[in-house]
Amino acid sequence: QVQLVESGGGLVQAGGSLRLSCAASGRTFSSNAMGWFRQAPGKEREFVATIRWSGGNTYYADSVKGRFTISRGIGKNTVYLQMNSLKPEDTAVYSCAARSRIYYSDYVLRPPEYDYWGQGTQVTVSS
């Protein structure tokens, strides 16, 4: 059983910053990609950012480009999301995901393409 656990969420004022962490535990596996998604109340889950494990290439949603940074941890299967210049519209539950299956596209962008998911952490940005 693989578990992904997120941490670092909370309440922050607009313009502030938060750093989310995601670590895997349980059965050993190797990520080929990890990503962050978010879901606001009444809305569908949306892609935020992804990182290709081999090479470290990253890709972002237009809505967060230039403000958010995804990075790999030193430990295997650990990923971070540095969120700067936060806006009220960034308020959502943020979940990390990992893909262990090999893939041949440039990036893994859709939820069904991921194999493991965390429970999510709440991020609330006040105006």
C-alpha cells in the first residue's frame, strides 16, 4: 500500500506564501512523475503543476505560472510546491499525486494518468 501525505497548508493573506510538501510512504515504488492538483468548492479538480522525475522538467497551469514552483526533494518520492503571491482564487484543497508507470508523453497532466493520490491539504487565501 502506497500512501502520499501532504502538509503545509493553512490560512494566509493575499500576497503571502506557503510551501506544501508531499512524501510517500508504505510500499516501495519509483515515481516517474509527481504532480499537484487542486479542487475548490463546487469546482472540478484542476491541474496545478507536475515534475518529471528524470531530468526534473516542470510544467505549470497558466493560472499559477510565475508564482508557484514545484521541486523534488532529496528523498525519493518527495515533492514540494512553493506558492508565492497567493490570491484568493488559489483557495482550494491541494493534493499531490504520483505516477509509477512509465510514460512517453512530455508531461503527466490528467488525474487518471496518476497512480497514487494523497488526501489533500487545505489552502485558504484571505483578501
